[in-house]
Amino acid sequence: TQLLEQSPQFLSIQEGENLTVYCNSSSVFSSLQWYRQEPGEGPVLLVTVVTGGEVKKLKRLTFQFGDARKDSSLHITAAQPGDTGLYLCAGVNAGGTSYGKLTFGQGTILTVHP
Amino acid sequence: GAGVSQSPSNKVTEKGKDVELRCDPISGHTALYWYRQSLGQGLEFLIYFQGNSAPDKSGLPSDRFSAERTGGSVSTLTIQRTQQEDSAVYLCASSLALAGPRGGNTQYFGPGTRLTVL
């Protein structure tokens, strides 16, 4: 069974601070995705990282995929209250009967205080 | 265009009753996925459909859970003889085609059905 360990589970910070969320696994994934979810809504895809060592930037968000494609991180610079939400990482499986299935981490609940 | 819709948005039921949850995917999306999410937690994969067939049912928690998809569109997730541990948000997602290993074919999620079993 593939597992994704996400940390921290909770993060409460002040506006303007930086933060990093980690996603780790003992398994290799073909690619890894990061989602953001707000209360009462489904998750929304932020980014997909595919190549080991890949770094992608989305405004103040920086996503990195580990060289071995087993771990990833999300770094937010100068967090704003609008960044508040549940952040989820999800590993994409390569094939077989698991083809297309996403394996999700437990999520990180981020609260940014004004 | 319209996104993924799910109904009902909330369902409260008594232990032992059967419930049926509905998902309307985005028009033209051939792949459909069901997930379960406990409060503030990650998503647990239940089942996916490619067209009307479900190649992987291994995520269904027990034989009380079943799902079907007809006409390559609407899907229903049925939980028989509900238990309190079934209480969760059930999320449906659809994608244009089956998600590939490089993350292609983005999954678009519905708002979920919050199920409470008393």
C-alpha cells in the first residue's frame, strides 16, 4: 500500500510569514499533485510536478519534487489570509489496476491570521 | 460551463438505513472517481469508472458499498445498512480521460455530500 505522510497537520501563522509543507513517501510516484480545498468545496488542483528535482512556481507558492520522486514540498512566501485552507498532496500511480488513482496525504490545515 | 455536481449536499440518516449518493460529472468526461474524506483529513480513494466499467473496486471499504455508472454519465454510490463509521464527506471527481502517470487529465471535484449516520 502506498502512503503519503504530510506534515505539519496544522499550521497557524501571522500574515507575512513564510511556511513550508512537506509530503513524504517510501514509494515512488509517477508524478505528484498539490491541491487546495476550502470548506464546503472539493479540492482544486494547484500544480503537478513530474520530473525528479523539478521546481514550479505559482506566484508566492513554490513546489518542489524530490530527486527520487518520493517526496515533495510546498513553500509559501509572505502568507496572506486568503491562503487559508486545507492543502493536500496526492501521488499519481503509474499503472496496472491503480492507473489513474490518486493517493492523498492527510492534509495540512493552514490558518493565516491578519 | 457546469462543473461536477453532487446530490444531496447533506444527508442525515439512521444507522441501518440505505443511502444513495449521486454524482453528475462534467459533460464529456469519461472518467469518474469517488473518494471519502473524514473531517479535515485527506481523501480516501473508493472506486473509479472508465466509461461504465469499474476496473478497480479495491478501495470500497466493505461489501455494503457499491457504485454504478450508467450511460457513461451519472454515477450513484450506494451504502447499505449504514454504520456510524460511514459518516464522512463523499466526493466525486471527473476527468476528460483516465488520469495518466504524468498527471494529465485533471480531476475536477464536486462539492461533496456530507453524510451523517446517527
